[in-house]
Amino acid sequence: MEYFVTGNPLIRLVSKKAPEYNINSKEVIKNYYSVESISELEKTLSEVLIQNKDSMRKQRVEASNQFRQNATENIITDLLNQF
């Protein structure tokens, strides 16, 4: 999550065993590339890094900017919702 604010591409390896994300994490994760297999990972790495086809760049940068502006508010809200 901390790397998200850089605006750089992120790839999430999807697992059915992973714990549930909180609401703030879910909003951030929408801006990640998600893969479920090695072949999907290879394809995504090739497209984003080698071919420079970062189709999520604009939405990720916009979300990253919004996230940075609201970081303190998001942390407080998340903590209050957990307790």
C-alpha cells in the first residue's frame, strides 16, 4: 500500500487464501493489476514493463494523488472503524 502513492504500476497476486481487505485497501487495490497465474503475471509484466502499455496509469495516478491528500483522514477513519 505504501508503494501505491508513487504512482508506479503495481501487480497484485490474487489468492483465495488471502485475508479480507479493509475498505481503504479495497479502494487502492482497484488500481493494481491483478493476476492469478504465472502466465498472467508474465503477460502483465511484458505489457506494462517491456511494451510500456500501462493502461491503468491515468486512473492510478489520479487515485494516488487523492489518496495522498486524504491519507491522515483515511488512517483515522480506518482506525475508528476497526475498534
